[in-house]
Amino acid sequence: MADSPTQRVGAGPLKAFAEVAHVLPMLSLNNAFSEAEVVAFDRRVREGLQHESADIEYAVEPKFDGLAVALHYQRGIFVQGATRGDGSSGEDVSANLRTIRAIPMRLASEHPPEWLEVRGEVLMLRRDFERLNELARENGDKTFVNPRNAAAGSLRQLDPRITAQRRLSFSHTALVASKARRCLIRMQRSWIIWPSCACRCRMSEAWCKASMD
């Protein structure tokens, strides 16, 4: 079968990556490095909702430091994947994404939507990063500075066989599709689900939770 794990590395080296236009912009997250910046964010949220006196409840969770990608599925079959790029368009890295075992080539859903986009982060776990650098040192090659650079460099290889040799992981963060919510629970069975560190909290607790390591 074309979507079998044994058939994931089937493409030869590319000369360059093709450009893919995003259906919806892939925006980057804003940063907040102090309690004052978090409080200012909360104020803007309440002003935007026109509920300045409301005590807003937030969902708080760690962010993986990886490379943002968008995965496209048609009738439950993976057909294309692209990097975030400039937010409007990115690079077609479909062949490399196929080598990542955490990304299913077929969704575990009896009734998948006609079209579905899954967004998330391609990352390299610390243990895999250390193993990669150890191998590089043994071969006299240059080592990577950090796991994010290692993940980005591995995903953007023109030869997918090189990407397949790197242990990349994937964490999904969002769905883009009409009526996708109805298939979310069924779709979860297709993914490696990370241990949940997410929580819900009020603004009075948000900074304490965001500061926890």
C-alpha cells in the first residue's frame, strides 16, 4: 500500500522545494517575557471582547520549540505538507514529512472530512538530539546547536533519505476544516498524543503557571 510505513521513503533527492500557498495565514505567536506583558495581553483580550471587568479563563500549555508545518489530508489520506514560511506560503516538504512516523498517512476515521488541514510542530526530542550530535562527533561532522535547529535542518533536506535517518517527532496543535470538530475525537486515534500538560486558569494564576518550568 502507498501509505504503508515501509513505503514512506520512496522519493529521490529534489533540486528545490516547490512553493505552497496557505489556505489561511500561518501566523506566529507573540512573546511575553514579563508579568507586565502578560497583564497587558489580558487587558487587550478583555477590551477586544468588550468585557473589561470580566475574569477571563485561559487554556495554558507548553509550546514545543520546533518548525511549524501544515499537513493536508483529502478523504483521510495525507497528500501534502508545507512549512510555515512567511505565513502566506511555505515550502512543500511532503516527501520529508512522510518519513516521520508520528504523522499518519491515513487518518483513523471511518468518515473523514473531504479536506482537512492539521497544523503543528515538527520537533526533535532531547534524547534524539543528543544521539544525533554524538553520531556527528564520531564521524567528524559538525554538530547542531540546539534541537530546534536540528529539526529544521533535518526537515529541509532535499534528500528525504537523510530526513528519514533523523528521529523527528510531531505535535499537532490545530485543525483547519469545515465541520472538522465532529471528526476530532476519531482523528485523535491516528496521532501520538503527548502527555497533557495543559490546564485552565484565571488571569490571577496565569503568570505563575506560565513561569513554571
